[in-house]
Amino acid sequence: MKDAFLLVYRNIKERKTRSILTMLGIVVGIAAVIAIMSISYGMQESITEQLSEMADIIMVTPGSVELGSFGDFGSLNERDLKDVERIQGVKEAAAMIGEIEEVEYRGEMFMMQIIGIDPRDMDAVFGETVKLEEDSGSETGASGRELRENDHKVCEIGYSIARDYFDDEIGVNDRLTINGSKFRVVGVLEKQGGFRSGVDSQIYVTKRDAVNILDTADISTIFVRVRDIGEAEEIAAEIEERIDDNHKLDDFTSAMAMGGAIEDLESIFGILQVFLLAIASISLIVASLGIMNTTLMSVMERTHEIGVMKAIGAKNRNILFLFLMEAGLVSVVGGVLGCIVGIVAAKAISFGIVAIFGVEIAAIVRPEVLLGGIAVAVLVGILSGLYPARKASKMSPVEAVRYE
Amino acid sequence: MIRTENLTKVYRMGEVEVQALRDVNLEIQDGEFIAIIGPSGSGKSTLLNMIGCLDKPTSGAVLIDDINTGKLSENELAEIRREKIGFIFQQFNLIHTLNALENVALPIFFAGVRREKRLKRAEEQLVKVGLEDRIYHKPSEMSGGEQQRVAIARALSNDPEIVIGDEPTGNVDTEAGNAIMDILEGLNREGRTIIVVTHDADIAARAGRTKRMRDGKVLD
Ligand SMILES: Nc1ncnc2c1ncn2[C@@H]1O[C@H](COP(=O)(O)OP(=O)(O)OP(=O)(O)O)[C@@H](O)[C@H]1O
Ligand SMILES: [Mg+2]
């Protein structure tokens, strides 16, 4: 075995450049598969992690989300909210008033989304997921406090509003002017990013203040939390029916169960993953052709040597083994290198995504994926080597010896 | 004992047929040293290839120890080549990536013998042909005569009864040729059957018996 290995190794070494190029094919193919798998596991995890916290939410908005129905949506009202709260299986329902308004801070002005929400409801909607920014300097360890029931003319602001929009940073107790009225900042929210990056550029005020400054009581969104995620779809349908009845219109409103959206997203994701893997497999097929070609050339060049080996007693299977080993060795080394390159590439992609999109997507390198990658490399090598190796083993000894 | 019965080999090249061997009947006794001579193209190499189980006859038979080699499978023929016969070529035909020791060990490797035992046996053969100080040399680092002695050591590595040489001295000078013949004579004294093809009358004279070939026939 060791001598067979040496024999094969020296043959590979003798044509170093060609062997390295062949190996490169396998390296690229395996690295692509490993990187794609690792990144997509990371994406999957970050999607499920972020969305599973919202799985029991139904989002109710006026206007159907179906195509062609955009236009004047109308809006929801208090009666709709009361009716939704009464539906069996609904744990909590929270209404939001939302408008885009002028916000001024130290002479600078931007258009920003103002959300009016009952402070009690804020917990119901965001639960544990959206918190105040940490501040080790303050007594509570947090940057300010949350909105309270009887607050007047105060607001909580998203991370980007505090840090990015205005030249000067906004902190707790600073004052903003919203639509002409002065508001004091009581809390700064933690950076959300990803699927909740909207929160980062919103300003939250109490519902009462919102009604005053926005000059409307129209509800733009109702958030519903259900007791049992399994019933979410049915409850969403019932919500739509009730609200449509209230407004005497078909398709007046749409209630979207986030749990269903997660499933949709996951299945889209599955398709994307298969598609990417298919592309990576093409590179493996190309690599396999490369190995076949190299081994075939090696068989041709060594025809004379094969004849000599047969003349001194090599059986067909001895020759077969040597050439399979040659193809296998190139692909095993290629597979291992491919795994290393794949891991590095996955980490680099993950780093790039964080830097460019600000979304935390880890490269999750699973050991079974690495083992699978090496197994695929070996399989590709042996399958591609099989035809040339058989060709070599079947040569007639005299003719092969005569071949120069 | 080696015996050929009406051994015939026809090469077909398109329309043309070449009768390389015509009804050759030859008997070689165990322990004999036989030289085959004859003009180029007379069929000497073809005859050796048949006896050496490298090729199959068109008709007729080669019997080695009363076994008709034409009836054996490829695997069985490979085993005969490996265990019973040692073949020496005019062009040495060593594997150029392997050193002397590894070349000699190769047939023992194909026999599936363990590494240490294999290398020990290979080294003994190299000592026997007087190359104990060339063990780790690559073929390219040796003279023609030395390479041919490595090839002889390789032919001997599985202790064959028959040693076949197709012009083993054809590519070396007279001195190296004589050294090779000395070795072959020694092997013959050990009781092995030696069959060599040669163009050199002096070499042929050292054999116990000489056979002449012409036009695919062995003359009396
Ligand atoms: N593979 C082959 N295909 C076609 N013809 C062949 C083949 N091998 C040998 N021959 C022909 O068979 C005849 C005998 O060839 P062989 O090699 O046995 O001669 P030889 O006596 O060994 O000659 P030399 O002394 O030149 O080596 C020649 O005419 C040769 O051309
Ligand atoms: Mg010849």
C-alpha cells in the first residue's frame, strides 16, 4: 500500500502543474458547495431566529395586499380594534397610528415616521425583542426609560434617529420638534437591523399625543397576538371577515399571519438553496471531467509502463487500483483543500454581509457538510478515474510494451 | 518443460497478413540454456512473447509444465508471468520514477508480499547481480549495463523457474554484455531454464543449445 502510494505520488509529482490544475477544479467545486451550505445555514438560522419571535403575530392593515388593489385604502378605527379583541383565541391586540411628519432637531429637518401606540400595547407588540439601548453609566443600566401611560409630549426614538440622521447625536432629555410641537426624548432603542430595521428609524409617542399632533385617530395597523400559533390562519381569516363587515366592503382589510410568512420564506429559501447547490454541482461536474481527462492523459503517456508492469506480473486489478488511486488522491487532496477554502470563503462572505447590509449572518460550518464534501470529492475522483483506469487495465501487455 | 505445438501467429494489418510464426514445434527441457538466433523479422521476439505469456497464439499451443497457456484466463496468465517467468527486455524497461530497489520490489508487490519482506528480498536480488551500492539509484543515474542488471534482479524477484531475455545484451557494450551473460550462466547453474534471443554469435556460443529461426520457422 505504501509503495503503491509512493508510485502514484511520484507520478502525480512528475506532472505537477497539470495535477495542480486538475486539483484546482475540485477545490473550487467543493469550496463553492461548502461556502453555499454554510452561508445558507447561517441565513436560515438568522431568519428563523428573528421571525420565530413574531410567529404568533397577525398584522392587520387596511387594503388588500393583492395586486391591483392599491389606491385609497381607507383606515381602521376603534370599533375594528374592539371587534378584533373579542375574537376567540386572540391574546392581545394593539393599535398603531402612523404618519410621516417633519421632525426638527437643532436646525436640521427630516421627514420621519411617527408611531402612536398605547405604552401598554408596546410590550404586546414587541415583547422582549425591542429593548432600550444599554447604558452602563445610568442607574438602570439602560438608556432612559420606556413610555408610560400618562406621559405627555415625550418620545422614544430608534437607534438610527439617535445616531445617524442628524449631525448632532440625540440623547435622553434632548428635545425634538415634531410637526411644530416640542417633544422630550425619554428613551433610545437598541439597534435592531435585519427584518426589524424599520424600528431603527421610527419615533414612538403615546397614542394620545399622536392623535393631537398628527390630527387623526385613524389606525394604520393593528397587531394581534394569538394564543395558539396553529390557529393563526383561521383567526386571520375571521379578523378580515369582521372588519370587512364593519366597513361593508369586500377585501377592505388584510390580516397576515407572520407564522405563515415564515413558512413561505423558508420554502423560498429552500428553493434558493437547491438552486445555488445546482450551480455548485456544475462546477463539480467540470472538475470531474478534468480528472477524467488528466487520468486519461496519464494512462496514454504511461502505456509503455503499464505494458512493462503487466509483463512482470501485474494483474488487471493491480493496474486498475493504481490509476484509481491516482485519481482518488488528487481529488481527496482537492476535497480537503476545498473544505478549507470553503470555510474561509464562507467566513469572508458572512463578514461582507455584516459590513455591507448590517445583517448578522453567521457562517455555520457543519462537520457533516465537511465530511460530505470530502466524500463527494472522493466519489467524483473515483468515478472519473474509473473509465481511464479500466482502459489502462485492459491493455494487452505486448502492445503496451511495444508502444513508445 | 516448455513445449510449443504447431505454434502459429498471424498479424493482420489491414489487407496484409504477416505470418510471424509458422507451425513452430519446439521443446525446451527444464534447466536448459537455449539461445535463439536469426535475421531481423524472423519471429524471435514473437516466439518469446508467446512463451512468456505476453501474447496469445493465432493457432497451436504453448504448454508450460503441460499446462496449455491458451486455455488460461488473463488473471492466471498474469500469475504465471509473475511467479514462473522472469522477462528481460532489450530496452531494460525499468520504471523511471522508482529507484533500483523499488523497481526490483515491484513484482513482489504485485504478489502481495508484506513490505519489509519484499524490500529484503529485493535487496538480496540486487546484491546477487552485484549492485549492492546502487540500491537507491534511479534508472537515469545508472549505466546501461547497471540498468540491465537491475532488470535481471527484477526478473528474479519472485524466484522464477524460467528466465527469458529478448536481446538482453543488445543495448550494452561487450564488457557489460559478458557480465550479463555471466549472471545468466550462474542462474542456469542454479537450475533455471534460460532462453535468450541474440544477434551476437559469441553470446550464442555460451548457451547450451542454439536454435536458428527464419521466416517464422525454427530450423533444425
Ligand atoms: N504487433 C505487430 N503487428 C504487426 N506485425 C508485427 C507485430 N509484431 C511483429 N510483427 C511482424 O512479425 C514479424 C516477426 O517480428 P519479430 O518482432 O518477432 O521479429 P524479430 O525476429 O524479433 O526481429 P528483430 O531481430 O528485429 O527483433 C515481423 O515481420 C514483424 O514486422
Ligand atoms: Mg525482436
